[in-house]
Amino acid sequence: MALLPFLDRSHTIAKPGFSRWMVPPAALCIHLCIGQAYAFSVFNLPMTKLIGITQSSPGDWNLPELGWIFSIAIFVLGTSAAIFGRWVEEGGPRQAMFASGLCWALGFFISAFGVYVHNLWIVYLGYGIFGGIGLGLGYISPVSTLIKWFPDRPGMATGMAIMGFGGAAFIASPLSVFLMSKFSTPTHVGVAETFICLGVIYLIFMWIGAGIVRIPAPGWKPEGYVPPVVEQKLITRNDVYVYDAIKTPQFWLIWWVLCLNVTAGIGVLGQASAMSQEMFPGKVSVVAAAGFVGLLSLFNMLGRFFWASTSDYIGRKNTYFCFFALGTLLYCLVPWTGSIGSVALFVLCFVIIMSMYGGGFATVPAYLKDMFGTRYVGAIHGWLITAWSAAGVFGPVLVNYIREYQISHGVPKAQAYNVTMYIMAGLLVIGFICNLMIKAVHERYHMKSGQDANRAQMGVGAAARPAGA
Amino acid sequence: MASENQTGTSTLQLILAWGLVGIPLAWGVLQTLQNAMKLFQ
């Protein structure tokens, strides 16, 4: 970006004395904004009453039509992360964060216009396409930077950022409801104005993050940090080029590991409210079910930090073994908790499952770093995000269709989820096997130093002196 | 944008940066916990 030189990678190299602890808040500035996607459903109902105001009237949008906004955004997230991953990696985090903020805010502004003129296609273009690109760029932009700043605790560092994505809905949801209540009048639903406000707030927040972020100078390492002398089989010291990485069996095994772990969690997350009420009729009210969903989201967020940090000590492969073994056991226990009518045990099972769902997202960047090195980890992570898009389709489809099939064949509603739970457990067993098959990447995929210089051209040759921790 | 010429990070900068992200997140978590308690009432 020659027009904006301060965004260049060379302008983001940290000076001596820069604290690496400034980088996680910079990453959180991005993830706390783009994670709003998880709270988009708060707009669904108001957007079905844009004409009728108090209730839907002819010409108003319906829920299935509105559901596509989120689906398009998540699909574009995966594809843009894959397409722009290399650009993000080579151009540096600041320009990626800046572009992400711009796309994300533009998505809201265009959507506001779409709501104002009542044209859903404009909203699809705004939130779905522009917002989706902002999501993809923003999701991967801080990952490799954090890994480079925290070579001693890469799991914890990326876990912190990705925790922000999981926690963003806690802020976005009440904020959106508050703004809509301020802008709505007896003759108008304040969705468009809320979109504009959110766009402005997120733009400022994300650009602050872009301003704070720095990359470490070449050769920098944390004070007192000594890289492990004894070589670990599953932690490489070499780098693998992004387009070579996606040719390795390891990449696709990790793709399936993530996809299966997410599939098992995402279907349940979408149906949690209905499931808790149907499995415990008379015991779980609508209000309590909403509380249950909130609790799941909280553990989804906390699990991201907890499991990713734990993986720094027990290793990534072992962490995923925990997810798959413990997850299988817990999914098999869920029907039993329903049969004995224990809400507490049911909740306990699912909060642990949700913590591992979040943990799967947060641990995977460090897993990729272990397998493919730090150089292109952001770009490789971008390609891996497509597993999330795939799981976003598999998970809800599995849960919804199996439930429908069970009910249509006379199974009581309270037991309609049992088969689904066993299928989820089965998916986790397959995930366990995929994880078991992951071995170190063959050395023929490792980058050579000359190849590195030709391909990367990152413009960090004029190295600044190492900065302090 | 923070100054490119700065050489060190002050404690105040760290507090501001973490406060910027930590305070809204803590507020959101508190709201969610209050709602979640309804599950056990």
C-alpha cells in the first residue's frame, strides 16, 4: 500500500523497548469487533418488521431469507481467509487489520442503506460479502504476529485473540439491543441507524488495533527465552510455504480434526435452547434456556483461552486427544442425563463440550505453527478456516434433520436428540483417528533459504535492533 | 496511530490498551452471567 506507507510491514517493526504485551490487546481490538457475527441474530426479528413495525406485514422479509445474511458472511469468511491469507502474511498485520476494519465497517454502512431502501440483496452484499471479507481478513491477521511475539507460549497468545472472537457477542448483543431501543420510534425500527453506529464504533476500534500492532524485529526473542535444544518430533524448526503446506496429508488431517470438532459443537450450539426445553419438559423454561445458551457461549469463550494455554504444556496433539476422548464420553452421557432428569449434569456435560469446541478453534493456529513453522502460519490458517465453513453446514444439518427424522418416526421429543448425540460421539471418534495419524511433515516440503527470499519479499531485510520483551 | 518513533512501552500505555478491550469484555461477561443464573433459579 504505497499510498499509505504507515501500513507497510517495514513500518510496523517494533523498536527496542516495545512490550509484546501490547500485541494481544491489538489483536483483541479486531476479534472483539468481528466476533459480532455471533450476535447477528439479535437483528433477525426486528428486520422482519421493518414495514409492519409491530408485526410482520406483507412485503417484510422472513426469517429464512434473513438467515442467509449470516450464512453468506461465514462462507465468505472462509474463502477470503484462504484467498487473502498469503497477502495478509506478506503484507504484515497492520495493513490487513486496516483493510479488515474498512471492509467490516463498509459492510454495516452498505447494510444500513439496504435496510433503508428495503432491499435484501444490498444487505447480502454489505454484511455478507464486504462484512465476510472483513471477517476473514480480521480473523487471521493477528495470528502469526502473536505466534512470533510469543514463541514460548504460542497457544496462550493465539488463544487470547480467538477468545475475543468468542466473547464479542457478549458486548455486541446488549449494545445492539440498546442502540435499537434508542433509535426506534412508534413508526420506525432503528436497525439502519444501529448499523451505522456499530460501523463507526467498530471502524475506530479496529483501526486503534491496527495502530497498536507491531511485528518483532528479525532475530528477536523474549528475554531469557531459550528455544528447546532437544528436537521434538511434532514441533518443526523449518517453514513450509503456504501452497506446499496444503499439499501435505498433515494439513488435510488437521482440516478434518478441526472440521469434526467444530461440527460436533456447532450443531448443538444452534439448537441448545430448544434441546434443553425438549429434553427436560417442564423443568427448563424459555428464560432458563436463554440462560443456558449464554452459559454455553461463556464456556465457548473461556475454553479458547484455557485449552490453548494448556496446549503449550501438554502439546497440541494431546490437547486434541482430550477433546475427542472426553467429548465422545460426554456426548454418550447426555442421553443418560436426560433419562434421569438431571439438568445439572446435562449442563455440566455441555459446558465442557462447548469449552472444547472453542478450544479447538484456539489451539489450531499453534498446531499449524508446530507442523509448518511460523513463516506462513497465518496464510495456512486462512486455508484451514474453510473447515469451519464446511462444519457450519454439516453440524446444524445433522442435528436438525436427525431430530426431524426421529420425531416423524414417533420418537418422543425428549428422546429425539439421543441418536444425534451418539452420531456426534462417532464423529469425534473419527476425529481421534485423524489426530492419531498426524506425523511430522516430510522434509521435502521445507523451504530453502533462497526460495524463502524469492517468495516472500517481505521488506524486512533492513532489520531493526531486537526489541525488548 | 501510535508514534512510530517511540522506543519504549509505558505502564500507562499497557493499562490503556488492556482497559480498552478488557472493560467491555468484562461488562459483557457480567451481563451474560446474570442471565445464566436464571437457569438455576
